[in-house]
Amino acid sequence: DGGITQSPKYLFRKEGQNVTLSCEQNLNHDAMYWYRQDPGQGLRLIYYSQIVNDFQKGDIAEGYSVSREKKESFPLTVTSAQKNPTAFYLCASRGFLWTEAFFGQGTRLTVV
Amino acid sequence: DQQVKQNSPSLSVQEGRISILNCDYTNSMFDYFLWYKKYPAEGPTFLISISSIKDKNEDGRFTVFLNKSAKHLSLHIVPSQPGDSAVYFCAASPFTQGGSEKLVFGKGMKLTVNP
């Protein structure tokens, strides 16, 4: 079955450490996205990639980094520079239209 | 500055009645709108969309209405069922009928349908 997988589902990190969230899709989608959700807020765009080896900053990219070495994979690194990393992170991929978008189940990151 | 606003965080309705979820937007460049539904512990899934060239789009029990002059859209669910209980996100896209790079999401609204 085609789909998009995020791992892990829950992640705990000590303050000052970098952590990488995984996102893999087998839908043959070119475009992939990372969103962050905080309580009472909508989904805010962190980074997106329209094609392999290329990615763009979203609205809240500071403190995050990404790579897109393979079409299937779009990992997100939350660096120690991110001031408030505790949040729910969603990865998405889409075909040409957003009506064809698939979202992962999300990763809940907690900084302890 | 929220460009897509879902001002009511929650709504509770009785099974069989109508659910109306509202969404307002501020950016006049938006011309394609989508609703996503999210169950706990799952990612959002696409529900229904509407282009700015239309004022209504219907899919089974779900109808989305668009009022461009008021920059307002609403999602109607009739009749509501307990399985509709979820968080609903309104989202907007500029240009190209949903094929644009970015999508702007509202905060979401939690719908509870009581049996």
C-alpha cells in the first residue's frame, strides 16, 4: 500500500541536543512538506521540497534543517538553535494538487 | 497574522442534525480552498475542496459554500454522524487551483457529534 510514514511517533530530547525526525513516502510524490502544530495554532510550514536536492524555507524555518537526497525521504532536523522545539510535527507529500496530499501520523517531540 | 481563521475552536451537535463549520480568510489572492479532517493519532485527510469560480461544491453529506465578497467559507455536514467527530482544518491556496507550492491552514475546529 502506498503511504507516508513518520517515525518515531513520540520523541524526547534533552535541551541542547539535535534530533532528526524521519519522513518516508512511497507515493512517488515530488513535493514534500514539514509542518509544526502547537496548541491553539494551525499548521505552520517549516520547510518544503518540490524536487530532489532542492528545498525551500517555510514560514518558521529558523532552528530547523532538512535534506532531500532521495525522492522518498525528507528528514527534518530540529537543532539546538530552535528555541521552542516541543510541538507536534507533521510531514506531508502531494501529487500535483493538494487534493492528492497525504499526511503522516505525526511525531510529538518533547524537550526535557 | 492569521490569513485563514477558524474562530470557533469546537462545536458539538446531535447525531442527525446539521454541523456548520466556518472559516474566514484575509488574503484576496487565495482562490482554492480545502477542508481536511483529522482523527486523533492520524494525519489529516482531504475531505472536500472548492475553487473560487464556484460558490458551492457538494459531495454526499458534505457541502462547502464560498462567499468571495465576504471572504468566508463554510462546511455543512448533513446529517451529522458520530464518525464525523474529528478536528477539521480549513486551508487555502493561492493561484493555480490547488497546485501551488504552499497551503495555508487554519487552527482547526473540533467537531463532536453526540449519539
